[in-house]
Amino acid sequence: MGSVLGVINLINEKPFLKELTQHRCMASVPFAGRYRLIDFTLSNFINASITKVAVFTKDKYRSVMDHLGSGKEWDLDRRNGGLFILPPIHPDERLKGDLEHFHDHLEFFQRSHADTVVISPGLHVSKIDYNEVIAQHKAEQADITVVYKDYQGDPVEKPVYHTCSIDDKGTVTDIQLYTYPMPGEAVCLETFVISKDLLIELITKCVENGEYDLIKDAVKANLHSLRVKSYKFTGEMPFIHSVDSFHSGNMEFLKPEIVRSYFYETWDLYTKVKHEAPAYYGASSRTSYSLIANGCEIEGVVENSIIFRGVKIHPGAVVKNSIIMQKGEIGPGAYIENVIMDKQARIKENATVVGGLQPVVIKKEEII
Amino acid sequence: MGNKKWIAMLLAGGQGSRLGELTHQLAKPAVSFGGKYRIIDFALSNCTHSGIDTVGVLTQYQPHLLNAYVGNGRAWDLDRNCGGVSVLPPYQGKTGGHWYEGTADAVYQNLQFIDQYDPENVLVISGDHIYKMDYNKLLKYHMKQGAHATIAVIQVPWHEANRFGIMNTDNEDKIIEFEEKPMNPKSNLASMGVYLFNWKVLKSYLIQDQQNPASSNDFGKDIIPKMLGAGSSMYAYRFDGYWKDVGTIQSLWEAHMDLLDANSTLTLTDPNWQIYAGNPNHPPQYISAEAEVKQSLVNEGSIIYGKIRHSVLSYNVQVGAGSTIIDSVIMPNVTIGENVIIEKAIISNNAVIEDGAVIRPSKESGDVILYGDSQRISSHI
């Protein structure tokens, strides 16, 4: 097998996490106690020995750049290959689509010695074995392999997904753009395997014709002229398309079998290392059914919650069914339930915040 | 590369034989501490925070883990183009080579290493102690006194003074006498094993000491007394923070209990003086619905179903349902089954404690129990 180039395509992100994506892109939204969404894709790349990775960013990329740094945490600080962060080269002009962005950096693809490219949106919470996807791609002699997963979960509020029609030979016969998938329908994970040469050809041709959308103009438009195959991903993966599903996707990580499947039974999940001390549980702490990261000081009650690194929960505070991101603080006697607290937010002494069916989101650095 | 203000030589070759099983396969500085650290992390982090960018780590006994752990020093920000961390094991030269025979010999054998940097001062520290210290303050004091050597000291309770190397000083804290474990101590200023030397002066004493076949080539036993005898200008620098030699099972356990004591001055959470560690990558800790964790430090990668009280748990520790852990230290990768009772014990790396086992000190002695590397403890014990 020749070498493989990993592409993380952040161009088509939709900021459907409201406050959480106000200042950062989806890929760098914190998840499961100490990770960012992009960590899952990067760790999957590393597991598949994909050691040259390009991250095509659109906007709000300070956070993701800060997170990735030199790529060291994912073993991507390499003399050969490694991590490339590629922002738009015409920041003043509105980007017409991901293909335009790829075209602007065409030299990056041309200069690479890889023969195969894996493209992923970098926001799926999954452990996809790309070795397997690539092996199938080659065995099927496919031009393009589209990774999909059968939809599960509550109905989507906005048409954010593309669904695939697949025949009994696994060939993709149609792609419906921007739909409301029903449970069991094949949702395109916007993850593709394609040869480098074909990708360069498609990028060039589309851009010449004034077409700029990878999925619409390069994949969908060529379903009948190219051999487009499907790969069904059957592993765990919460569909995250709203604040609600982000909350419930996190909460999945309180189930022991999910913890085992993501953290212990598959390859390691890497993230930026912080030098936090172990978590401290005080004499008055009562913690149960929770995921706790290092650097936390817990004196209050924590139930059914996900607590990120360096969070302080004061005596008498109660945290239920909530997600508290890095360096949050819950004051003495405060009560929160069904809440998502972004980084460094603070709940004052004796304050109460209770979310309804939709969790309440507290903005970064907000004080309540 | 030359002309550094100071560099540090970190003595990390000690066996730590009083730590029993814990040091069968690794050197004492590599012993796990505080749930995520190794003992050497404290000295290395102190160097980083004090602005020392060149550290020689002298290894000898069971060095593999330590060598790999220190690596290029990245965890402590010591991967530098000029200087950084160098691991210095004994080596063969043109005229042969030999093991490090004593602390002074270890430094002597690396004269060339030190001379490359042409430092004004050399800080000699050990990787055996738990303390957070700004060596800059020591350097400032050393320069102010114009000393040839400055030795960091800490006041210990008088009744314990006979366990330490004691500095007897005049009113200005000038050292007039050094006594190793004196029967009748005249002072309670104990040496912390932190020495700052003017390099030119130290170098001449190291060379002199090598020529004396009767010498044990030790800083405490040979170099310091020799310098004092020759009237060298040596000062005691008083340090008043937390410092502990964790050379015994009891003291290692006590230092862990100090971490859990709100009144102790040993904290790991000071944002300005973080202790850096070579971080293995682990998921967040999972606390189950039936778990109960109080007054404890728990590290990442652990899965807790039982009751944890007043204990320190390292990474990748699993505690089964119905088990109780009290006043104990659980080192990395330990698996504890169901309905286990562990009290006042140190459970060493990789141990497997089977369902129903009971580990607690005997009523008579009350001594801390140690279960060593990879031992399997079954319920009949």
C-alpha cells in the first residue's frame, strides 16, 4: 500500500452549536472531558499510519490552531510529512467552496508523494479504522469510496446531512443534499477515499467550470461516470447536529460500554496534553456516574455529568446532567442541571441554572 | 555553547534500596509519586521554573526507564538547542572507565560535559526529594554572599536531626561545621542535598579528591568537609517550604498523605509552579453510579466502582464494586477486584488484587504495607 494523505476539511462546517461555535470552529469544540472533536479524526489517522495531514480551515481557526500546535501530541511533528494547517489564501474574498480552497493549495497535493487521499470533516466522534476503508477502496477498485452510517437519534432540526442511495452491490447511485434523514437512512459522513491523481483532476476540472463544491460537483455529479463505492461504518458514533444532540452525545460517554469501546478496546485517543494535577475529591464531595478530567477540585455533588480539566466545584454546589468545560467554576451552594458551560464560565454562589428539554448553554467566560 | 550563568547536575543514579520492591526494576527517582508524577519530576520542574536550561541527569542504577522517561526533556520544556537535558550514564574513555563510585565522582567523571558550557556556577541536586524550590533565590543569595558553595538547608524537628546531615553555622549562616547524622546535634539545619558551587572552585576540589585513594568521593562525606577545612566560603541557605526525602516506604506514604492534607504546604495545583511530568495519554476518569470518592486524588484513565477514602490513585487504576480503599497509595496500572479491602498500603505498579483480598497493616506494628511490582494478591492472604 502506498502512502496516504489525510485531509481534514473544515470548509463546510455549519455552526449549529450556537454559542459553542461562536468563537471556534466545530472541529475544536470540546468533547468528552478532555478532547476536541478533531482529536477523534486525527487519532484515527495516526492509527492508520497516515502521518501527513492537512487541515483546511475556513474561519474562527485560532482555537484549532492553538490546539494543534506543532502536531506533536498526535506524533505529527515530522521531518517528512506531519501537520499542515492551510487557511484560505484570499481572506478578504468569500470562499466559493471547498474545491476553490483545495485549488488554491493544489501544489500541496501535487508535491505530495502519496497516492491516496482520505478526506474527513474532522468532527465525527467515532473510531473509524481507515486502514479498513482504504483496503476496501482498493479491493473494490473504486474511484471514490464514500463512508456512510445509518442515521440514528432524534430527528434533525435543520437539513444538515446528505443521504446516499446505495444499490445492492454497494455502489452509490445518488446523493441527496441537505436532507432530514430518517432513522436507518444512509447518511454520508463527508468522508471519502480517492486517489490523489483523480482528486487533482476533479479539483482542476470543477474549478475551471466554475464549480466549487466537493460533494456536489466532484462526487455527486460523477456518480455515473466514476466508480463510486460505499463503506458502511457500523461502530459507535453519535450524530451531532444541534446543542441537544451535542449534549446527549457527550452523555453517551457515561455508559461503561461506551467508555470501554472508545477508550480501552480500540486505539488511543490523543489530545493536547495539559500538565494538570490529578483530580481532587474533597471530604464533602459526592460524585457518581460521571467522567472527570484531571486538575479538577470537587467539593460538591456531581451526578451524571462530564467535567473537563481544571474545573472547581465548591462545597454545597450541585451539578446534575451537565457538561462543564475547562476551568469552569461552580460557586458554593449553586445548583445547575441540564447545562452546558463553555470554558472558564462561572456560576456564582447560590445561583441556580436549570435547563429544560434543551440544555442551557452558558457562554465562554460568562458569569451567572 | 559556552559561558552559561549556571547549569544543574541532577544525581539520579541512586538505588533507593530502602524502598524495597518499588526499586527492584527502576531507580528511586523514577518511582511513581502523587498519582501521575515520578519523584524526579519535582527536581526537573524546579529547574525549568528557575530558568535553568541545561541539566545533566546522572543515571546508573536500572537506568532504562529513567533514560526513556527523561528523553529529550520535552515534558519539562528542556528540549533546547543549546543545552537542555542530557542523560549522563557512566562511560568508557581512552584510559578506561568505571561506575560512578560516589556523588562527587559522578560529577567528576562529567567534568568535560560541564566545561563545554563554561558555567559560572553548578547546581548539584538529587532526584530523590519531593519539594518545590526556586533555585534562583538560592543563586541570588550565593552571589550576594560571594560564596564558593551554598548549601540549602531546612529546619527539621530537633528530635529528628540525628537522621540528617546537619550544618552548624555562625550567626551569619556561614557554615562552620558539617556533621553527618550527629548523635548530639548542635543545630537543626539539615542539608537538603541541594548544593550550589562556584564551578572553578568545585572543579579544583573534585580533581583533588580523585587523587585521594582513601576518599569515598562523596559530596557530604568528602568534598564539603574538605572545603570547610580549607576555609572555603560556604553558606547555608534557609529554605522554608515543603521538603521531604522519600527514601523509605513510610516517608513515601507520608508524603502522599501530605498531598491530601489541606494544611500541608505541598500542593500540586499552584498554576505558577506546575509539576511537569512525561504525560502518558489517558482518557478522563470514570466514576460509576455506586462509587464514592472522598478526600482523594485520582488520576486519568482510572475506573472506579468502589469506595475511595483519603487515598491517592494513579493512572489506569481499576477499583471493583464493593471494594474499599482507605489511607493508601495505588500506583499506575493496578487492577483491584471486587470486595477488596486495602488500608494504609502502597500498591506498586501493575499489581493485580483479586476479589475479596484484604490488605491492611498488622495490629501490632501498624506499619505501612507495600505490595510490589506485578505481584498477584489473592483472597487467601
